[in-house]
Amino acid sequence: YVNLTSSVEEAMEKISNLKRDDNKVRATDFNKRKSQEINRLQVLQEQLDEIADKIDPEESDGACAINRRSFQGLSVDDSLDDDYDESPEKDSRLKAKRQESYRDNRLEDEDDDEDDEDEEDEEDEEDEEDEEDEEDEEDEEDSEEADDINAPRYVEAICDFDGEEPGDLDFVAGEVLTIIATREDGWWEAENRTGDRGLVPTTYLKELPNEDDNSFENQVEEENSRHSPSGKELWAKIREAASDSQEAASVGKTLAAFGAMPSCFRETSLGRLAAKGGQHNLDVYLSPRLSTSNLTYRDLQWNSKTNTIEPYHCKVTRLFNLIAAKNVPLPGVGVDVLSRHVRIAFSNRAKILSNVHTIRAVCLKENLVTWKFSPVVKGNLPSLFDGNSVARIDFTDSSLGLIFEMCYTFERSSTGERGELSCGWCFLPLFGTNGAPVVNKTYELKLQGGSIYEPGVEIDSNSQKPGKRRQNPFSSKKQPRLLIRLTSPKRADMEILNFLPDTIITCQSYAPFIKYYREILGKVILHDSPDEQSTDLIHHPVLASFSKIIQHTDLMDALKTCWEGNIKSATRSERKDRDFMRNFFVKIFMKSAYPLLHSAELKPAAPLADNDVYQ
């Protein structure tokens, strides 16, 4: 094809360069013959192009384009000898023009071919990258599916089982087992918490969903997978913690800066108020408060007909019971937990309006993220663990509610320093948007991170495993939350609660003792009308020491135990006699709590014990 095309081009050039001889050929005959030969050569070139397209279209495209463009520059009229006197200079110019056009067209085609090759290479590279990305995504999805398939399965025993054959695994009701393998005959291979394995019947078991699996091992694995800050980030956090205030950095801030505590943890706000004393301690609210005129007491009035103080009806009197806290975030490494507890107070979202009440929590060693309250114990339940509480306040506002702060008391393993941190908090409004009190039911409150003055801080989410896609570590079922049951007191309870101060949060079991204390106080300062010479307020054993004893939960437990052991001896008529009950209370008080208060071995009042408690 190339050779034939070259021959056609050479013939075209020769015909174009032919000159007429005036003596031998007429001008009209010369031009006619020349145009016929040029047209014949053009038809021949077109036939060659068609044949080449049929044989190999891709290779012939470039050459055909060049030939077409070269012939386009040469028309029949241009090749004719119009003036019959063409000079050699004109012919040479036409020849140079055609050669230059042919050269430019060939260079353009070569550039186009190179560009096409570059585009094809780029497309190939992009296709390879897309294939690699798809393979990586498929591998990640396969690994996630494999993790889901290999996820451990847990079952809970619904009744006791004693193995009848060798290889059976004994268990008791309520025990949690890990399934190792399943079989079609209904006998699965399982493992208990001590590592013993054996066959168990599936009819005795209840499978637990994986979403509620909060075993200690999983929590430790999540804690170990937390991001370790670099050196620059570490010292930047330490400098920030040290420069937040003029005071020295606390243990909690230092641990948070070093990554030993989750970022959502804060120093306890309610615990700091309780430690300062003053208006947020329970003993302050036991004393009667003067009215606006300062001439009478606001919540303590004497009734001369009944010879006792008048009941005081508050605007808000509710009973609440802490049930459990689920998926509570764990502290970091390097610290020993001494106590888990909840601090409670009235709040209008701007300030604290009452004393700070503390309730201790218990948990299982195998499930440290679930806190429980009011555990079942032999004898009397210690008041520090009693989740049944009473809340009274003479205040109504749509923003009023109870604030609950989840706290850890810890000890640093390396230095022995102690501190208290908040791991989350929640707020229970007592009034709806329409101003009506909220209904009595069980509330499931979502825990928030940060301090009680930092709304909108989420619980720490830096606990996902490496290599996984970023996702919310807390699903709807794993969201940290606190369960609270809110109720209204019955008529029999109101006969006692109406004698309590107008603002107070305390254990419901303390209510009878506070009532008798205030009756004795009202009799002394209202009925007897002491003058400046009277010393009853100082020397009366109950009035002088009850506000101190109520700060010691163990002394109150001793008073409660002695009271319940002796009240059975009182007759029904004696229990209805208020004077008898007040005197009986003084007798029990002097027999139990009063001598313990003045014991040389009594330690200072501490709301929390030094060792953690497990159920």
C-alpha cells in the first residue's frame, strides 16, 4: 500500500510539472489531457484507500488521512496551465508547499498516536487501581463477615444441671456459658468461666444476644486498642492540663493527659461540692429555715392541739429507685478502682438546689460495665447501697429535675494517689413541657460525657478495633444508660415524709429518724420557747449529735438495726402515741449510735469505703 501510494504521488508530481510545447500541442488539448490524468490518479488513490480499510482498518487510518489531506491541497484547477506560460519558480513553490503540507500532516498524526497511547496507559492504570480497591474492599468485607461468624456465643442456664455421663458439664441456674461447638442432637460443647469444658443440653439454656455481651475480656480488649498519643500530643495535653487554672493539675487531669483515662471523663462536680461541705451537705438541710420575714420558721411550725409540729406539704415529693446502669465506660489502665457510685442532686440546669446524695453500686467481676443497686444481702441492707430514695423540694419550674453523676473513686497504681472522676451523667426532668409532673414509670436515661456543665459531650468513642472501618462503637443496645423507677409516695409514707425538711434527698429508710429528730427540735425551740439561758440545744444528746451521726452511714446502719430489733416489742397503741415514739427513739439512739459516735476507734466520716465491692 505504501509503495503504491508513493508511486501515485510521484506520478501526480510529474504530471503537475509537465509544460506545454507551443510548437507541437495546442493549449486546450494540453489542459484537457492533464486534468484527465490527475482525475484518474485521484480515483486510483481512493480505490487504494478502500482496499486498505478492508484489509486492516486501524493501520490504514493514519496513512489514508495523510493522503486525503495531501490531495485536498491539489485541485484540478491549480494544476492547469491557465496562463500557458508557467515559470519554473511557480512550479517549485507548489512542490515545496505540497511537501511541507505532507510533513506537517505526518507529524500531527504521530502526535495524535502518542496522545492516544498515553490515554490508553492512563486508563489501564486507573482500571488496575479500581480493581485493587475492589479487591481490598472485598477482603475487608470478608474479614468482617469472618469476625461476625467467629464471634463468641453466650448462653445462660435457666435451671441446674448435674451431668449423668463423663464429658457432661455441670452448671447452675443463672450461670453464663460460652458455646464452643454446636451439634444436631441438641448437646452443645460449652465452657464455663473457670475453663472447664463439656457437653450441655440446649433445653436447659437460654441464648444471650451478642449485642448485650459486655464481658470483662471484651472490655479489656477495647481498652487495649485505644489510640496511643505521640510524644508531642502527650506533652501538649500535659501543658494544657497544667495551664487550665492557677492551681496545680489534679490527679484526674494528669491521668487524662497521659491517656490513662478516656477523654469523656471529668473531675466529679457533685463530689467536689459534697467534699467542700456547707450548703450541699445533708446536715445543713436538717436545720429549720427562717421565713422571708425572719420571724418564724418556714418549714417548722408547732400545733398546740396535737402537741407536735405541723406537717409541711412540699410542692414536689417523689420516690425514686435506682435499678441498674448498663455499659458504663471503664477507666483506663494504671489505676485501681476503689468505688463505683452515683451522686444525685436537684438542679434547674443552671445550679445545684439541694444536698448531694450518694448511692454505692455493686457489680460482677465478670461484667464490670453493669452496675446494680440495692443488692440482696443477709440482714439489713447497708444504707450506702440502698437505691430507694426520697426527694423533696418546695420549688416548681419546668427546668427542675434530678441530676445523676456516675463516678469512680480510684487509686493510681504507681504513686498511690487517689481521686474521683465522673464517667458520665444524665438528667431526669420532673416536669413536662406542659408544666405537668412527669408520669410514674421506669426511665432509661442516656449517659452523656463531660461534666454536668458541659451538655452535648458524647461518651468516648475511641474504642474501635484497628483495621475496622470507622463506626459508632455504641449501638442502640450498647449505649451507656441508667435505669430509674420514679413513683409517688403512698398515704402511709406521706405521714412520715411531710415532717421532713422542705428540701432534701436522702435514703427512704432515714425518713422516720429525721422525723423524730425534727419533732424533738420543734418541741425545744417552739413549744418550750427557750430563753437566752437555755442550753437544751447544746446539751440535748439527740439535737447535739444527730447531724454528725447522719454523716456516718455505718452509724446510721447501727441505729436502723437496733431500731428494727426493738420496735417489735411496742404495742399498736404505743406506736400511735407520738410522745412515746419520740422517747423510744431517744432511748434507741442513746443505746446504739450515740456511744459509737464518741468511740476512740471511729474513723472520720467518709461517704465511700476504701475497697471495691462486688456482688
